[in-house]
Amino acid sequence: MLNLERLRTLDALARHGSVVGAAEGLRVTTSAVSQQLAKLEREVGQRLLARNGRGIRLTDAGRLLADHAATILSQVEFARSDIEAQRGQVVGEVRLAAFPTAARGLFPAALTTLRSEHPGLGLRTTELEPEDGIRALLRGDVDLAVVLDWSNKRLPLPAGLARTELLDDATDIAMPADHVLADRTEVGLEDFADDDWVSWPEGEFCHDWLTFTLRSQGIEPRIAHLAGEHHTRLALIAAGFGVCVAPRLGRGPVPDGVRLVPVREPMRRHVHAMWRVDADRRPSIRAAVEALRAAGRPFRTPAREPRTPPVRPLTPG
């Protein structure tokens, strides 16, 4: 009889690629991972791991069993969803990830609602950029991820995941208060062709979106500064070091010396909740989505562009 927790350990090793990664994903020690894998090898009577330089790799037998383990664990998740749906109770644990401004703007209110209305539900949260959140969701490291895309740069929906839109987040341009355009009621991107930009770090989805958007307007971006933290970007703007895109969700206080001006052609971030299809019927997932949607209502803005139809509705319980 194969032990489910040992199969889960093997699956984590296959997904993370190392004992250290598997231990971090499972929130256990590396020695616990090694012990579980050694016991699993004894159970199946074959070597599942082989040395690969300073690390390890799966043998052919290990890869075969890991593939089966992924299928088995998915079926277990389906069974868990169906049992929770039949009970109709919001219990267990939900692990949530969100990009930083969504974590700041949505999590406090959403978690407060969930704690008040569903005291039997355990909650864990972490900050992850959209693409990292999706990878964590696919690996099974989180149960629900809050991600974003833009009106002109959509984020593909990977197989095995479902999503629903939480809100449209309007954006402004942040500029120094003494900028020549600071007194305008609205601006266009073409107005900033000669300005330096403060952007998200290279490789992040929003940085790629900014360079793509500026170039689509015939503007070669002058990216002078990179900052992952929203407040760092605004601090650079206040000091006179360029302009930046400033979404409204989770914005918080704006420093003195910064002026925010709406964009003439609205640029909106679409904020979505994503979860695995095999967890579709879990009442805890539905409760988390509804709490996030309610937390987003103060930030919601009417759409002024064609909306795409929902990708997948939540399955009735």
C-alpha cells in the first residue's frame, strides 16, 4: 500500500526540483523529506532518486511514480472538494497569494470578513507577483491566487485553472507637483515621450506591459529607475526623478510633492482570482472569492472598454 503523504513528498520533489524546494513547499525540514522518500523507495522496492552533481534527480521509476502521484493527489483534491461541498461548511484551510498592491488593498478587509463569518476556516497569505502566483497555484503551494492583467495585455489562463474577475482597477500618472502637466485634468501617454519613467523591476509582468504600451504609442521608453515597491516609486517621483503609472488599488497615502492625473484613454488593470479546477466545489474557495470581491468594491470603476466574458463561473455547491 502506497502512503499518501510519501507520494505528496515525491510530487513536491518533482515540482520543485530539489529536496530544499520540496521542504519549503511542504513546510517541513529537509531531513523529513529525505526520510519520507527513503521509506517510499523501500515500499516500491526500486530506486526513485539518483545523484546528479550536488543535487538529485528522479530515476525513470521515480518519474513514472511522480506522474501517478500527481494524478492521485488531484483526485484526492476532487474528493475533498466534493466532501466539503456536500457538508456545505466553510472549514479547513485556504492559502492565498496576491500581488503586493492587491495584498495591501484587499487582504485586510477580506480576511477580516472570513474570520468573522467562518471562524472554522484557517487562513494563510503570501505576496507573489502574478506569474509567480500562477506557478505556485499549479504546484499546489497555494489554493487561490489574486493576479492581474491589463486591457491591452492579457494573462493566459493555464490548463487546469479557473478564474473570475474581482474588479477593474483604474490607473493614473504620478508626476512631480511642479511638472508642466501637473495642472491638467487628464493626460495622454504621448505627453510623456520626453520624460524619464520609474518602472517595476525588469521581468515583471507590469514592467513588460509598460514598455509594450509605450512602444505601441510610438514612444521609446526612457526607463531611468526600477523599484518593486509602490511607495519607493512614488518617493522617487516626489524627488523629481520621473513619472510612473500609479494604480489606485492599495495605493495608500500619496507623498507631498506628487500629483496624480487620470489618463485620457483609460488604462485599467483587470484583477482576477484564480484557483485549481479540482478545488472548484470547495465552499472555502467560494467564500474566499466572495470576500475578495466585497473587499474590492471601494476600488471598482465602471468599464469604458469592451469586456471579455467570464472565463469560468464558480460551480454551484
